[in-house]
Amino acid sequence: MYFADDVTVVIPTRDRWEILARTLAGLRHQTAPGFRTMVVVDGTDQTVPDLGEVEVVVTTHGGPGVARNVAADKTDTQLVLFLGDDMVPDPGLVAAHLAAHNADPAPEAGVLGFVVWHDDVPSTRLRRWLDWSATLFDFGNVQPGEDAHWARFYSCNVSLKRQFFLDADGFDEEFRYYYEDLDLAWRLGERGLRLRFRPDAVARHLHRYDWGRLVQRFDGIALGEHRMAQKHEDFVPFFRQRAAQAVDGRPVLPLWPVLADRLRPSSRFRPPAERKATRWYYRRLGGRYLAQYRAAEELSELRDYLGDDFDHLKLWGHARCVEAEARAAPSEEAFYRSSSLYLYDLTVFAMSGTKDPYLRELRSLVRPGARLLDFGCGIGSDGLRLLDDGYRVEFADFDNPSTRYLRWRLARRGHGAPVHDVDGEVPSGFDAAYCFDVVEHVPDPVALLTSLEARAPLVIANFVEPLPDDTELHHAIDVGALLRHAERRGIVRYRRFHGRSHLVAYRGQRPGPGRGRSRTLRHIGAAR
């Protein structure tokens, strides 16, 4: 038989003192008094106000999973009840969790409480979409007393036998925010977790979502979901799948979210309207979400490739490592051709999303299945994305640590794409050749473009205007002269991005559309 003094309520928190105060006030009015409350402050940089008669533990900043693990280690009660700091409990919450554990005292039996919105949170269209789309919580498909399945293990209102939690090694502390609870639930599920749903264990979610906060949440979800997919081979990244389908699918009119929100739940038109509305929301979220997911993938691959060298970068600092190697190299070119530490800079640049608009324009001009040459590929991040999109990509660059890393990435992903050494023979016969952020690094840009023109009927390149303090890293190119060169060949597309990057697609081998039309397309692109 479990009693209130067998329970420790664990609340991780950071920078939300006013909301936490309301959650703690709700715990002081429980119908089952006598339990232990432990607030774990995530970060030694926090100034903790007076929280009343609760235990306070301060940890180094590591996320809520670390905080919950610390609390579970410090307490000795048989049950732990994890509660969010923005989850104001109804008076019967602890009693409902206790009753459920007494009804099923087996070690593997857990309890899922119910989460509803707090009355102080306005009922906006966005909030209502979060509910009916099950984007935050999925309580609509589970009945009281049923096993809610480990996939609904919401750590903001859930309780477990403490020893069962410890035997599963608690939360994986590599997850900073998001998916730390689902990873734990996956492992608990393998141990036989039964998660009984108690709708009378009510917590009221005191969190206001606007579009900016939702985007920030999905930034974190992308990183957590990537970590989850990397750790569990059979895991299907749900949000990544939704985002990709929405971004790749046909555009959805913005009237659908309004219509879905206004139709009665009983209307036969409501389900298709909801599907359209959800696609609209995910289409807005999807581009950034996929970029964050790719960024996590880039960094994860580099970590696996460098091994101890990556840990060395983290411990000593990237800038200091690069500076030391650069000083030891006989020349800047020799450093770039020999240093593995430079891979970190290329990875960070790939994570930045700078080239996303270039790839978008390329996809609009060349259909999947086309044979492409990625010239000056570096670590090959652009070409790898195009390979995943169904293009036949071949790579070309100097034989250096970047291309050796690229070959490793291709093998890891199961691609057989060739990587050509530009000091040797690079084939022709491509449908298009592209080079992004390469021209400013070569001493003779026109010679580079001419070599690409000989290999493909369409050349896509960008020319970056130099900055005054940029000359040591880049050659000072004449952007106007290069654009006129493309204009003579026949411009197909011209766009300007990031203020000083001129992206141009022009004819290589075949005659162009005429210089007058070429100049017109250039002016249209500049106006856009």
C-alpha cells in the first residue's frame, strides 16, 4: 500500500519563477498531503527566490533530464512523480496518482495524468490547432484506465516506481531538451512499462504559445528527434516526416486553418479541413524544422568521423586548435589541404542554411534524375542533399581532408557517387554543373566557369561581393565582369541573396536565349 509520504514530486525549472510559484501553490492544496516536493534548478547561474517549504537542489545547466535524474538519486521514496514547472495541479492530482499505483503496485506500472490548458491561457486558433492535431499531447485516443502506451509518456505529469526508473538508467543526459522523455519511455517499454491513464490527475498547462514560441519549440524538437533517430534504429521521426511531406507537397491555401477552426466537430467536412489545415501549419514550420534537423545530422556525422579529435575541439576550443595548426602550416593553402580541423568550419557553414536558397533555385531549374556536377564540393553537404532528393550527383575537388571525409559520408549513407580529383580528369556530359561559394576562392574565376561550361549545358554559380577585411581569405572578384560573362552566354535565372551574393544560372554549351533577353532576366532577378 502506497501513501503520500511514499511520493516525491520532482519539478525541474529554469527562469520561470512566477509560473513555478503557482505550481507550488497548487501542490500546497492537495487532498493527499505529506508527499515530498523537490525543485531542481537547472543552472548554477540562476538566482533562486524564496520558494517556501520545498527542497531546492541546484545543478549545472544540462536540461530537464539531468535535473530529474539528480532528484531521483537524492530521494529515497518508492514513487517519483514528474511534474512540469508550468503545470498547475488540481487538488486531487497526487491522490489520483497514488490510487492508480495502489490499484497496480507492480514495478512496471506507471501512471499518466491528464493535461488541460490553464484558464489564464487565451483560447486562440493556434492553441486549438495544437489540441485537435495532437501536436503537443494526444489524450483524445486513450480511454481512462487503459494502457496509454509508452509513446504517451509525457514527463510533465507522470509517475513511476522509483526503482523501475533507476533500473532503466533514468533519462539519457545527451538529450538537452525534448525527446528525453520519449527515449526513456522507449527503454521503459522494453522493460514492460504499463502506463495507466488517470484523467482525474489533472494538471493545468500555464504556457502561452504564439507563433514565435512554437517555432522555438520545434527548433528543439528537431535536435531531439534527430538524436532519437540516431540512437534507436527502428524509430520513425514523426515530426520530420510531417514536415517533409508538407514542404514537398502542393501549397495549401491559408483559408483552411480558418475553416477547420470554424466548422463544428460533428461536420463531415471537418476531418478533410483539419488535414489541410495541419499541412498548412507544417508547411510554415517545415523549412526551418528540416534545416535544424539537417544541422544536427551534420554535426553528428562530424563527431563520429573525428572521434577523439572532435572531443579535443570541444575541450580546448575550436579557434585555438585551428590557430595552432595554421601557424604550423607552411602556407594557408597547405593548411586547407591538410587540416582536419577545417572540417568543423565547413560543417558549421553547412549548418547555417546559407546555401538553402541556392539549392531551391537549382531544384526549380533541374528535375530529379538529372546528372549534376558539384564542383568545389568540400565536404559535399549540398550534393548529399540532392542525392537524397533523387538527383545523380558527382563531386569534384582537390584531394584533401574534405573529400576524404566526403567519401566516408557517402559510404556511411550507402551512396556510390564518384568523387573526382580536380588535379586529374573530371568527366563531362552532365545536365548541370554548379559551384556555390567557390568562385571567390580561385585565382581565375573565368577559367573556372569556362571549365564548367565545357562539362554541362547549364551552369549555376554564385559570385560574392568582397568585403574590405575579406581579402586575406577570398580573392577580390569582379562581380560585374562575371555577370556580363554569364549574360553573353545566356542567363536563365538571376537572383541576389544575403545582400552580396549574386546567384546566376546560364547556358554553358548550347546557345543562350539572346543577350537582350538575358539582360532582361538579370534585371528582373535584381528587382526581385
